Amino acid sequence: VQLVESGGGLVQAGGSLKLYCVASQFTFSSSRSCMGWFRQAPGKDREGVAHIDSDGKWYAESLKGRSTISTDDANNTLDLQIDSLQPEDTAMYYCAVLGQFNHCRGVLVGIWQQYASWGQGTQVTVSS
């Protein structure tokens, strides 16, 4: 699985961005694998942002209510819409596919880092 993210950029606080993750050798819409978005700010650990598994969708508390994870069947992308962006959302955003798992609620980030396929990331910078 090869993943490539895009859609990041510089945005003012309160703005919105939609991030995209395109996959090769993997079809998001037909997969029951765990697939998700993570972020990592400078000097901080990588954290989960949102994921989809066979149970549904999960969002981190910090983004709940202002983010939406979805798949785009036509373009075979895993998308992440984030609204009401704040400076603390500034980070490199990564998508990942954890093919060995169908249920990933509670799966530690370390497991994702060890076993998942990752993209190279897309930078999101939010100015105040």
C-alpha cells in the first residue's frame, strides 16, 4: 500500500482545510481495514485524529464536532475535513492503513506506527 497525502497549507484561525490521501494498491471504499489520520506537531508525539474501521468512525476529542473523515469512491481517497482550525492544530498530518486490523478503537498509536502503511504527510499551519 502506497499512500500520498495532500491538501495541507497555511490557513488563518477559524478557517477550514480538507486533506486528501490517495492510495495505490488499496481501495478505501471496499476495505474493512482500519484507516485513519494522525498528526504530529514539533516536539510532540504522533496522535490519532480520526479513523474508520468496520465499527464506524472515531474522532479525537480535540477534533470532535469540527472534523469529518470520509472516503471518496470516485477518487479512491481518504479525506479529512477540518473546520474551525486553531493554532494548536498546526502539525504534520499523516494518513495510515492498518491492514491487519478490522477493529482499531483503542489500538495504540505505537501499533499503527509499527504495522501500518503511512504516507509522507502534509503540513497544516494555522496562524492566529
